[in-house]
Amino acid sequence: MTATRTLDDLKRGLGPSDRMPVVFLGHGSPMNALEDTAYSRAWTELGRTLPRPKAILVVSAHWMTRGTTLVDVSAMPRTIHDFYGFPQALYAQSYSAPGAPEMAREVVSLLASHRAEEDDTWGLDHGAWTVLKFLYPGADVPVFQVSIDMGRGLEHQLDIGRTLSELRDRGVLILGSGNVVHNLGAIEWGKGARPHDFALEFDRLFADRLEDRDFAALSDVKGLGPLLPMAHPSVDHYMPALTIAGASDARDDLTFMTDAIDLASISMRSFVFHAR
């Protein structure tokens, strides 16, 4: 089993490196962008430890396509407020980072076998900007998104990560944003809601398999059995975690962060793979 480290270990040991880390953040509620929470504080602290990238590639649960993988090539990605019923202050939030059109077009070529196409209409959805505002609050690092193809299987998303992994040696930070457990229908509102057993079980299973580098098990729908649809009625929030797993390799150490279950059925577990 590969050593798993704490965030404090990461702060001490993660210095400038030619090979960029890969990061998955459990983003949870959009309100984390406004509130002082354990999650927003952890993202801020992580941002202080990460090497400064030349560009950030984001795979968010909130950009879903079918039959193709789209890559945002816009020069100035717009801030997308893709949620409803929240305070007006949240809709006033903006993250004005520039895009990375040249790098994005290279990614289209890199993912040609995955039916990649250019897109200039998307921007940064809340899976991206609500965490980026804490990682890089100056909005001064070029950023672009890559969609998740919901028409393919979980193994496909692992393979997307494997293909993208070469960008780590070119100064690109690959960031996945979703949730390891995401069942909105099972949410229990109010502080102190007890996590559902299925949420705890799937979250622990995921963490154990990730530590063991048993990614095949994490993408095996039959092997995951009835636990998978309980944790993910739709797998959109799960797929970015597989992208990041696929982009890791045996030379990486693994650090877990913010492993709480929020609102009984949302895992806020985050993790970082970084080269030794």
C-alpha cells in the first residue's frame, strides 16, 4: 500500500517540481464559495502549498456531454451560475481568470481518440470557480475546462486521466471537482445530520481502493454492485475522481483532505497525488 499523508505532511514536503500534482476536490454546496467552512479553509491552505502552474485543466461534474469530450478554448471563460434558489450574493460572484486557448487546442488533439472537440461557449461552472477562488484567489492562472462524456463508461474516464497525465510534465495542474458520494435525494438538512451507512461504506471503499491503486475496482460497475447507485444515482460527480486517479502513477504519494460526510449523503473527501 502506498503511504498516505496528511495536509501538514504535504505542506512540508511539496516543493517546486517539474511534475505537477493532480488534485480532486469534493466541492459540495455552492455556498462554500461564500461561507467560512472547514472546506473553504482547507482549499485556501492547499492553494498555498501547490506549485504555481502554467495552466489549470478542470474536469467538473457540472459539464456533462454525451458522445464527445468538449474542451473550452475561449480566451476569457465566463463565470457560470448553474444553480437555483441561492442568495443573490452567490450570483454576484465572478472568477475572471483568463483561458488557455493554445493549450486547450493541444488537449483537443491529445484526446482525439476520445472524440474531443473544441467549444467556446461554456466557461467555468460552479464545480470549477467555487474552489478555484480559494486555490488561486488572484484569478491570474489560465484555466480551461474539459467535459465528461456521460455516454461512455467509468473506465473511459480513467483512460481520459491516463491520457491527460503527460500534461503534468508541462506545468499543467489537472483538477477534478465532484464528490466521492453524491446523493441529493438522501440529503438530511440541519447540522449534525448522521451520515447514511451507504455513504460511509462507499466513501471508505473508495479511499481504500484508491490507496491500493486498485482503480479497476473503482470503475467496475458490476463489482461495486448496489452500493454504486446508492452513492451515485447519477455518476456525474464520481467521474472527475476517476479522471484524477487515472492521471496519477506509481511514483505519486497520496494525501487525503476533508473526508467528512456532509448533509448525510455528500462526501467532501478530497485528495492530492503528487510526485515524490
